[in-house]
Amino acid sequence: MSLVNHRFTLAARPVGLPKPSDFAYGEEPVREPADGEILVKNRYISLDPAMRGWMNEGKSYVPPINLGEVFRALAIGEVVASKDAKLAPGEHVSGVFGIQEYATVAAKDATKIPPIAPLPVFLSTLGMPGMTAYFGLLDIGRPQAGETVVVSGAAGAVGAVVGQIAKIKGCRAVGIAGGAEKCAYLRTLGFDAAIDYKSTDVAAALREHCPNGIDVYFDNVGGDILDAALARLARHARVVICGAISQYNATGRMTGPSNYLSLLVNRASMTGMVVFDYAARYPQAITEMAGWMAAGKLTSKEDIVRGLETFPATLNKLFTGENHGKLILEV
């Protein structure tokens, strides 16, 4: 086999917003699969805010990416060679294949993609963002019909699905997003209200749109917006901590919530969630969400950028708010 693999490795640990010199672009010969392995040609690679945390040293829910290591990423690709009877060339699979053109991996670490939706959707609404929204909202948020669900980062891959599921479950959905265009998008999804944090006092807007308080707050951003939501909690509210994108590139200490005593006053709860904890139940979620999509109750939006070599600049779209929908790199 004479194929050449192009890939990005982590060259330095970023300080603040990642810069091109924090990554190294190189090539290497493609390794043929051994028994029990497959060779995958990546087609679509997921770019996620969590990647920024993976670049840092220190304890987290997954080990940090080592310097010189291929940058970790979920991807979908085509099997081009197989030494495992369960997967054949030509089939599409998903897995942690990295920011690279080819990946040789254990077949057990790849999941076959069913032909029920376009491939990018399996990195979006039927992939990790959709699973995060589904289990974070339904298992931790536990919304009841008639309740008010507020989600920050609402125009993103996770937030948009959270709001749509809230509506499916009979709730009021209030989204917080940056810019008039993103807020208009939320209204097309059926959100009852959209708050533009770039031009609006978020605390005042939450008082207006949540007159009886917030029953479920799904947080993707942290910082001042988390504080504003905590100040508006209803009795027995549930707060889902999914992410804190406003803090990921901070060069000083991370800003924590100053309104946390609202949890005590309102007998509320705040729970962190990591989607990998629900891996055994992904098939259940995919089946139900695919049904909602087929019925027109749930839509998916992807922002696809072509070219593996664009990875460093494309990744930073997540932190500047330039992406519209799930950010995906097309190889």
C-alpha cells in the first residue's frame, strides 16, 4: 500500500485562542490494517468546543492530547481496507479518527453508519451534539410540559437541538444566542423567544421572557450568562452544565457563578454532564430522534468547511461565533 496520510498534530499548548503555530501539519505513510483492524478514509470531521479543553494539561473527563499526537476528533469515513469480518470496504463508519486523511483503527472502535440520513448529520443531530442535547435535557433537565426551558449557545449544534426537543415535550423554549441572524434562526426552529446577548441586557430579557422563572437551564457558555440565568431560577429548577465556551480561551482564572446561592434559595440542582456516560443508550436516542426528523419535528443544520488544511482557522470559528450550525470539516 503506497497511500500517504496528511494529518495535524498538537505542536504546543495554546495560551488563549489557539494560533496556527500550536499545530503541525505533516504527512506519513498509511499503515495497513492488521488482524481486527480497518483502514478508514475520513470524509467529514467534527469540530467541537471541547477540543480547546483537550489541548490543556491537567485532569479532565478525557486525557489531554499529547504534544506530537494526532489531534483527537470524531469523524466519519469510508472503510477502504478491512481485516475484520464485521466491516467491509465501502461501508461508512464513525469513530475517534482524528484530524487526518486516513486512520488505521481497531474495528471495535468504529460504528457502522445506517443509511437513514446524510453522513454529516451523524456528526450533528444524530451524533455527539444531538446525543448531548437528548440526554442532557431529558435525563438531567427532566422537562415537564408547560415548563420554561432556557438554553445558552442556542444556535449551536447542541443548543438548537435542546430547544427543539423542549418544544416536542410541550415546553416553552427560550434561546440565548449572539446576533440578530442567529436569533432569527431560533425563531424558525420554533423557539418562543430569542435573546441576543450582544445587543440586549440578558438579565432583563430573562425577566421579560421567563415571568415565572426558569425551570430548566441548559448551559453551554458559562460566565455572565450563567449568572443571569441562576438569578432567574424557579423553585426546584434543574441546571444542566454542558459547557462553558466563554471561558475556554481565558488566560486567567475561570470565572465561576456568583449567584450560586440561588440554588439553595430555590431548592434547585446543578449537574454536570458528559455525553460519553450515555454511550450504551445512543441507539435508543438515534432511533427516536430520527423519527422526529422524519416527522418534521426536528431539523439539523451543518456548517461544512472544505479542506483538511484549513483546520486551525476553521476551529477558531467556534470561539469567534462565526459558525452557523454544527461545524464540520470536509476532508
